[in-house]
Amino acid sequence: MKWNEGERVVVRYRLDDGLHDALGTLTDVAVDHVSVDTRRGIIRVEASTMVTGKRVPPPPQYLPSQG
């Protein structure tokens, strides 16, 4: 799959303690890794640890309640 910087994605990756997900905006795309700007900060995911990934829609926009 071809990803571009600025796209919103979720990437599942494996570390020694199990599977993790990085959900956010791609800030760097290279042959050996991607970097995802998440709520927790930028996470670099090495290609060798990636399990799966996909593009996702923008986050929902919440409207203030009128009441």
C-alpha cells in the first residue's frame, strides 16, 4: 500500500510485550519505517514490526449541545 505524509492512518505493530496501534497523521514515510503523529506524540514504527495498517477517516467533529 502506498501511503503519503499527511494521511490519517492506523498502524498495528508488534513489540516484545504484544501488539500496539498507532492512530494519527503520517509525518514520515520511508521504506524501513513510518512515523505517526498520535495523541501521545510521534511514534516511529519500523517496517519489520508492522503487522497491518490502513487509511482511516478524519476524527468525528462534535457539536456543542444546545439545551
